[in-house]
Amino acid sequence: MTVLSAQQLERITSAVTDLSPVQLAWLGGYLSGLSMGKDNVIPFPQRSTAIAPTPVMSSVVTTPAAIKTLVLYATQTGNGKKIAEQLSAGLTAQGGEVSLSNMKDYRPQQLKQEQRLVMVVSTHGNGEPPDDARAFFNFIQSARAPRLEKLEYSILALGDSSYDEFCQAGALLDARLAELGAQRVLARVDCDVDFAKPAQAWQEQVLAQFKPETEAANTQFITNPVAASVSEALYSSECPFKSELLTSINLTDTGSSKEVWHLEFSLEDSGIQYQPGDILAVQLPNDDALVDEVLRQGQFTGSETVRLNEHELALRTALSHHLELSTVTKRQLKQYAELIKQTELQAAVEAKDALKDFLWAADWADVLQTYPSKLTAQALVELLRPLQDRQYSIASSPKAHPDEVHLLVKRVQYPFNGREHLGTASNGLARLQAGDFSQVYIKENPHFRLPADPTTKLIMIGAGTGVAPFRSFLFEREAQGLSGNTWLFFGEQRFRTDFLYQIEWQGLLQSGVLERMSVAFSRDQAEKIYVQHRLLEAGAEVYQWLQTGAHLYVCGDMHGMAKDVHQALLEIAVQQGGKTPEQAHDWLELLISEHRYQRDVY
């Protein structure tokens, strides 16, 4: 039965011809809403972070002997899941048989039975797979992994090129699958933080590669049903909430070597909801002084016209509001060296550790000063990454602090290359006054959550601003009327000047919400003492808590504190549990897979 007349179909086809993929996605939801009643129709959002869906031809009939495509994803923040869901829906829409799974829910032993595999893999931390994928990675890299000569595969890797091991998780899987005999049908695509366009292009390649040979004669354009919800989040990077700063307090005392700010923003009338453990993303422009220095070193006026994302604008505007200036990646420096044809810089970039210290401290003004060359304004713009939203662990509880969200921010400031360098967001936030506004939105952090059972014991380990989410955890438990079963390890430099939230911790200890607190102030004695030392000192009790079901949380620097804490936990398992080093490693991996060892590291 034909639902539409030929005239109606012609009018509809004409009306949608010029629509973009996002508009088509919205239109699908709009028409669906009309069919259910006008109250279900939602307005078209102004902006969205959703990846533009790929329109695909829907096939009514599948081939009798269709090859099933397995779509696997491994994600820490959710980006990989969204891409995988979109791809799965697209493959299904064009007539394919598709299975979609998180790596944590898939038995890797079954790979030998698969014929086609598509993977979306994020890299977490410095080259590590997401926590949910660790068991999969451990198996596939072990001697137990089967031969996979019958398997064809394609991989999309997500990462951040500001880290040394860019997209390392995807690269490891790619190499290992090939080693096991699997056939790579599309080259791996490595995506940086601005992943939307390359991810969409990769999806289109996969859809074309795996398009069924037999299709029905009558086909119609449809859009990805997963991506059709283009307003998935109430606020996002493309549509942030304008939040008023209620108050800001410098928590460090006179004599401290740092400034750490407690900031409280209003969420009143926003409708924003979050959970303890979630993240607040903040949008701030580059510092004016840094923009001026980049223009000076590059010999630009700032009035030059450049093209960015198909729009023309002044170079100064692009540098101030759209492009990342304060960080330089090795990948960018390599591109710059090739562009200016400086052999000395090219050789240094290829050496593993030659420019490590420079890249850690330098911004783009330093690059243009240290390795000068006359670039065009457009060439400079094309070298730079998009200006990143800064993400901070939320320090407040939605139950204890309704209509508010709190942050704990260390102001970044250091001398380098004869000039004072300032952290983009930390200094912007430190300068805010009560009544000022900032653009914010929530990022869910599903891998850093309080346990469902409120009687579960919690061991929380944080140094410096890494203690922020544990303030959220404890005030949430207080608001729920819970007490005990909580142990906080906190580290900073000096007791007198740097004991962040000291009065609040004392109040929580007195009320019983916080059962126990162990502190380490590294500079208050000749020998430096850190949180990992306090863990080892209390090793017997820490091991007992974990053996009786405690959940353990770590928040802080991945290269220093988090790495040292992990080593201390291995030592505790050996010393207190009588395990071999290999058994200790497996024990921690088990805790991670059970979500009893959760990390929020940066």
C-alpha cells in the first residue's frame, strides 16, 4: 500500500532537497512529534554538539547471506559510544545485519566467530584504553587471543594530540588485529579533539564499504535515528549556559606558592542536572596579552582576514575566541617544521625526548619566537587546534547545593622563555568577580560514580584540586542522611597555607559523615611525604576495606600522583595480601573491571 500520492511525494522531495543532515534529523523528529500530537514537537535547537548524521539509503530487503557487522566501542566520556550508535543505525538502515556492543559486555573469545568488525576506540590518560575496555585489551594482547584470518576490520581511534601517546589504544588494537591475521579493509583514522568531521567522513567510508550488494528498488532517504535527537543535552559546547558567578574565594593563605580558588556558579532556572563525579566544562577566550604576543611574533596586525570553518573573520578574532594558543602538540610542531622547511626543527621533532620540556611549557608565541618564519595568517590558522573548553571536576552536591555548581581551580602561572605564562581558563576564572557570567555546561562522567549501595565503603584519594569530587561525594552523602564508611586521603604542600576545605573536612569528621581522614603535607618536613606514603602506612586497613567490598577513587595528576598511588596499591596487595606482583596486577584489573577502582585523572 502506498501511503503518499505521487504529487505528495514530489512536494516532500522538493522541500527537503536543500536541507542539511542536522536539519533532516530535526525534521524527522518534528514529523514524528506531529504524528503524536503537537505537544511532542520540539523547536529546532540553535546549536548542538551532536555529530552530523550521515543520510543513508534505506533498504527494505537484506541479502539472504548477509554478513553481520559487529560494532564495538570503548569510551571514557561517551563520544565513542555516540559515534558507534550512529554508525550502527546507519548500517542497519541500509539493510545490514548489525550487532552493537560496549567492549566490556563483549567476550573477546567470540572474535574468532566474527567476519566483520568495526571499532571506535578512545585513548584514556596517556595511552591507556578506557577502563571498560581493559579486560578486552588484556585478552587480545595475550597468548590466548585466537587467529583471526576470517575477520575484516576498520578502526576509528579517538585521542588528544597534546598527550605523547596520541590514539595509542586504537593503534595497539590495529597492530594486534593485523598480527592475528585479520584483514584491515580501511586504514585506521586517528581523530584529535576536533573529531566531528573526520569521524563523520570515516562513517561515510564504512557505510560505503559495507553497503549490501542487493537493495530494494524502492528506497528512501532516512537519517540516523540515534542522531535525530540533536538536542540530546540541554546545554552543550555549541549551546552553553550563561551562568552567573555567585562568589569566589582564594582558599590558600598568605605564604603559599599557589592560588587555589573556590568558585560558585548559579544554575537557577537552567534546568541543568548533574551527579556527583560529573564535570563542568567552561568556555573562556584566550588571554589578550597572549594574543598580542602571537601577533607580534608572527608579524601580523590582527586585521588580516582568515577563513575558519567556512566563515571569514579577522585574525585577532580567530585567535582570541576560536583557536588554541596556550598548548602546542608534537604533531603540530612537526607540521610547522615541515611547513617552514627547517631541518633542525624537523630532526628535533623526530627525536623522542628532544623537545619534551619545550612542549610542556611552550605556547604558540614561544614557537614563533624560537623558530621564526614568515607565515601567512591563513597558514597559521590551519596549524592551530580549536580552542578547547576547560573541564573541571565538580566540587558540589546537587542535593546539598541546589541550583549551584562549585569548582576548585588552581591558577596556573609560570615563567618560561623570558615571559610569564598564564593558564587560559584558570586565570580567566580567577579574575571573575561576583555577578560576572561564564559559559558552562555539564559533561557526564559515568566512570566516576558513587556506588548504588549507600552502605558501601569509600576510599577517596586526591591531591590538591583533585579533592574536588570528594567534596561532592561527602556532601551528597550528608544530604542523604548517611554517615561513616568513608576514608579520605588528601595531600598538599603545607598544612598552614594549603589545607583546602580544612574547616569543612573537620565538620564532616565531627558529624561522622567522614569516618576517617589521612593527610600528607609534603613540604612540612625534610622528607617529602605524599598520599601514596599514607596509603602504604595504613596498608593493612586499606587492604581490609577493599577485601570487604570498598570502592576506591583516585583524582589528580595521571603522570605523578595517580601513577604513584597505583604502584602503592600494588605494593599493598603484595605486602598485605600475600600476592605475587602478577597476582597484584590482576587483582587491581579486577577492581577496575568491577568499577570498584575508579580514576578521574588528567
